[in-house]
Amino acid sequence: MYLQHIKVFVIIKIAFILSLSFVISTINGQKIPALRFNKDGKFKIVQFTDVHLKEYNESKRDSAIMVMKTILESEKPDLVVLTGDIVTSDNVKAAWLTVIKPMIDAGIPWAVVFGNHDREHKFTNRQIMEYLVTLPYNRSQFGPSNIYGVGNYVLKIRGSKINKTKALLYCFDSNAYTGKKDNDELGYYDWINFSQIKWYREISRQFTKENNGKPFPALAFFHIPVPEYSVIKNFPTTVGDKDEDVSSPKINSGMYDALLESKDVMGVFVGHDHNNNYIGCFNNICLAYGCKTGFDAYGKLDKGARIIVLYEGERKFDSWIHTLNQSQKYFISYPESFRK
């Protein structure tokens, strides 16, 4: 009888520990299914960018959240990626929770890369990330500690029927400012650092090796555009609004060249320039802007999001801009839309 009581106690204790670990993992935003293609072999991403949310500015705050909720309800994505300059408010945690809550309420996984303004309001990017990783449905990661920036990581998308990687999403911290006011030739905006590019090259090579030497179909997300965005601006196949200069770093650190040589990334998606939402193709790599989502910063274009749909087993994606006034604007299909 005594041994039986001991066994019951042990079982109860194990069950309690397991239930506690489930609660903790849920609180930490980790208890969610793997990202995977749906039964139709598609994976839909909504890109929100430049929300510039100020928690105290209720009218513009609520307008931005309404845009997000409306698009999420309509598109029903598999993942939301927020590409920087999301919160520009001193009550940092409250503002971030306001922005993330539409995804939490809808049960949609989400991931964040930082912009140049996120770190300007009492919290560093690392402190922001420390908070974000505690929230439900989070997919953001700190990334390697031995490379530049916070939030350099890779998300794997698994197959609809098999538990194997079928596509990749690379996320980068595009950093902020050069901070070199005594040297105008360096420019205003910082660039993706060589340590980040080296990390990308190495991990891309590993993934390609795992896939029997064939690069996985991949996308990349960061905030500040690379200089090559200026190259495609006036291409005849480039689609979308082009209403301001490209605010890229003056220094070309070689990020695009790394993508070109690694042969996995099909498209790059950024924010930063509020009056640009175009997408073009350069050497078979799409360079795309998102669509400004927030109301609390400059920008004359309709607020909304960029939608991206990946196809399982193919180097192919569709993309368009979704605003409150138009649910499918500037539709493209890669690579068909960019064949000369």
C-alpha cells in the first residue's frame, strides 16, 4: 500500500511538472505548432512595417491597430513579420503589447526585426527582445551573440505532409545610424555588418548542404534597404509607388552580393521609406518594400501591409499590397512577372 501511495505521488508530481512546463512554455510564446505549408501547399505572410506606434496618441494608435486587425481577418496568414520602426513610445512594453495583441488574439505566429527607431525609447533592442520572447505566438529570436546586432535568425517552414524543411525565412537586424558625425562620407544610416553577412553565408551553406546541394527557397526580412534598391527603381518591370529617394546606407557592405552568391533568397522585404512600396527584380532577386502600416509618422500612401504567398517545393511566390481601400494592389508573381 505504501509503495502504491509513493507511485501515485510520483505520478502526480510528474504531471504537475509537465503541466507547469507547458504553462511556462506557453507564457514564453514557444508552445505553438511548427511553421508549415498548408494542405494546399501554400504559406502566407503578412508584412507590417513602420507602425511608429505611440501608445499615448489614441486616435492614430487605434487607426493602426484597426488596419492590422482588418487585414489579418481578411488574409488569415500563417505568419506576420514586422519589419522595424514598430514602437516609438516611451511606455515601451505597453506599446509593444498593443501592437502584438491582434496576432495573439487571432492565434497567428509573428516575428520581429528591428528598425532604426525602435531602440530610441528607453529600451535597447536586447531589452525589447527580452520582453517580446515572453509573449504568446512569438517567433522572434535573439540570434547569435557573437555577431553584430540583435535579432539575426532563421525561421524554417516545414512541408505540408512531411516534417522536413521546405523553405527558409532569414531575419536580420539592419542596425541604425553610423554615429560618425565627423565623417559625412560614411553617411547617416548604418549597414548590415560583415559579421552578420559571414553568419548568413555560413548558415546558408549549411542548409544547402543538408538539402543535397540544392538551395532552399528563401526570403529575407530587414528594415533599411540596401543600395541596390536604387538600381531597380526605374526598371520597366518594377511595380508600385516610388515617391521618395531610397534611404539606404552609403556604404555597400556586400549583403546583396552574399544573397546573389548563396542562391537561396528569392526576395528581400524591407520598410523604412514610407512613400515607397515598390517591388522589382535584380539578377533574379526581388527587392521589395512593405507598405507603411502606421499613422504616427510621415507618409502619404494608403496604410496597409504587403502580402507574400510561398509555394511548397517551388522557387515561386506571389505578392501584393493590401490597404483598406484595395485588397490586392500591385500584384506580382515571382519569377513570371519579371521575365524580360
